[in-house]
Amino acid sequence: MTLALASALAACGGGAEDTSGAPAAAGVDKAALVAKLKETPEAKDVPDSTWDCMAAAMLKHGDQATLQGFVDGKVDVTNDFKAFGDKEAQIQREVSECE
């Protein structure tokens, strides 16, 4: 993960809520996702609630393959979540609302 992801977090404001009714991706463990997000040097200054919010947005909109690839270290989401394809904008918007 790079500074781009940490920069996305720096812009966080209010909490994100699931208003889309979209199902979360099944099978990806939220704790594993949070742990992977926290592997950056910048992570030490980010509150756990922010990581939890980010993971929730990724789980809500992300597909199983991309999420599992990220947890396994095979997919990079540090470039503004482009790995999520057409869901990139939704995830980026919700992540920017995390505090």
C-alpha cells in the first residue's frame, strides 16, 4: 500500500452508512481485510474506526475475487481503488466519508 491510500484516508469526514442495499461480498473476513489495510507505515496514525469503515465500504461494493486478492497480497488497491473497476467511485466516495 502506498501514500495514496493514506491520502484518501486523510480526507475522511463523517461515517459511511449502507444505503444502497447492495449485498456485501461473501467469504472475505473483515478482520483480515482490516489487518491488510493496516500494513502501511502510515497506518499507525489512523484510528481503528477509520480502518473498520474503509473495510466496510470495500466489503459492501467489492467483489469476492478482488477482495480476496487484496487480502492475499495479489491485488493492489492503493491507486484510488481502481482494482474494483466500476465500483471504484462508490468505494472512494464512502472511504472519503470515513473518520
